[in-house]
Amino acid sequence: MSDELLKQHRDAIDSIDAQMLQLLNERAQHARTIGEIKGGGVVYRPEREAQVLTRIKQLNQGPLSDETAAKLFREIMSACLALERPLTIAFLGPEGTFSQAAAIKHFGHAATTQACASIDEAFRVVEARSADYVVAPVENSTEGAVGRTLDLMVNSPLSICGEVVLRIHHHLLLKGAERSSIKRVYSHAQSLAQCHEWLNKNLPADVERISVVSNAEAARLASLDPTSAAIAGDAAAERFGLVKLAENIEDEPNNTTRFLVLGYQQTTASGKDKTSLVISAPNRPGALHSLIEPLARHGVSMSKFESRPSRTGLWEYLFFVDVDGHVNDAKLVSAMDELRQTAAFVKVLGAYPAAVI
């Protein structure tokens, strides 16, 4: 009886698979036709994709989780988009970094990811139109802002058109030896900081901690020397054939990094958006209040306020601000008009859909 019951369910799955394949190809054909109608225009519309993923989560009745359903449809959209034109996404390399994981999470596996030696280089290849978009880390829930990304956005012609939120799990990786053999640990400076307490408790004090350009580079170095360990993620461990001596060693259990997607593109409102600004104030009493007051008075909710040295004068600062809403929303338009009258410098870094998954 059990074999007969299993066969019924398996036959049902086979039938559903056939229907799904037919429907997926019908969807792909519509996507290809849309590309032909556009006639070589912009193929990636982040606001449209955000609306689709939000709708899928609202329609989902399980047993798949909302996040799983959204991830599946992200890959479907990625494959359909590639029929119009495959996208190239620049990221901080080498292969196996969290930046690459963020790029794949946002654009799907059908996109081509291009590793760059630095965040600066990743910006430059997109500015030169050798790649379509750059995915760059901007802040971590434990260690705060990624200053280099903020600095580059001030003068870059690229605009933010999306964001990715990635849960970060760090592992202690080694080339098949014992923990007692470790003489040094490689990782990115932020990752070393994010695992500081774990390292203090679990490794001898004389183990050297060495900062390198990325976690993937740390894994590469560890793969060359059995006395060297790396702090990195799953992708780096798999790529360089390393063993996980300890998993999830981050000090903060909800360690999360936010990435921004930038390119030569302006987005329309999706229904749930953010706008990022960089502003500066004249060096006079009450100047900072004059930057915040128009936002509050017009009912604009501020989700981030970060200061950075302006690099143009001693003790002069730029303020990076994230607000809820699209830059073309009426209340934000009014607040921005007033900001431009009082601030010494205002630049809209981008308006974009808030991360869906």
C-alpha cells in the first residue's frame, strides 16, 4: 500500500513539474517579447522586481516560507532577464566574498559576476561601462559604516538603484590541520573585529591576526599554508577546499551587512522605497539642526545619519542620510527644496526599493 501511495505522489509531482516547465517557458517568452519592445533600452527595473517579489510573498500560502518563495522567483526573473541581455555585476573580489554572495542574492545566478581588486576598481569598471552595476558593502550591524564606499559615492556619477541585506556567518577555516597548529589568522579587518571576542576566548594570545583585502583572499592564503587559518564564509571555504574548524564564530548573532547596488539608472517609486542623500552644512552654530529640521517638519522619517570627514577642509564633515520614501514623493520634494536653501552641499545618491529578501 505504501509503494502505491508513494507512486501517486510522485506521479503528481511529475505532472506538476511538466506544467511548471510549460508555464516558465511561457513567462520567459513574455520577458523576451518585452525586451524586443524595449528595443535595447534598460532591461533591469529594480522597482518592478521589488513589486513582483512583494506580491509573491503576499500570495504565498506555504508550506514554502515567504523568503524561499521569493528566492525561487528571483532566480526565475534572473533567467528571464538573461534572455533580454545578461548583466555583468562588479564586486569586491576575489571569488567567494560576501560581496559576490550579495550580488548573486540580488541578481540571481544568471548574471555574470566580475571580481575586482578593490571597491574603487569595482566603481571604476561600472563608471567606464565595462560592467552594468556594482554591488558594494555600505554598513555592518556590528562594525558600522564602510567608509570607502561612502567616500566614493560623493563624486561618482553612479546612482543607488537597489539594496541587499545579507546575514553574515563567519567560520574559522583551515587546510585540514588541527586548531593547535594555527600560528596566524587572516581576514578582512571588519571580519576580524566582528569575531574579536571569539578569537580572544578560543585561540592563544600569540596567534597573529592579519588584515587582508577580503575574506576570500584570506581563504586563499590559508589554503597555501596549514599553519594559517582564515575567517570567511561558506563560498570561500568551498572554493579553496578548506575545513570548518568552527562555525558561526561572529560575536553578534544577528550580524548583517547591507550592500548597495549602483549604476547609471534612476528608478521610479515601487511603493516601499528609500532615498539616500549626502549633505553638508555651513560651519556655524545650529547648522546641523538646519539639516534635520526640514525633514522632521515635512514628516520624512530618517533611518540613518552618518558623518564622514569631507576631505576638503579641517574639521569639515559630510552627512550621509537615509530616509524612507522616494525622492519624488511630495513631502520629500518639499523637504529637499528647503534643504537646498540651507545646506552648503546636497546630492541625492539615489532613490531605490527597500530590500525585499
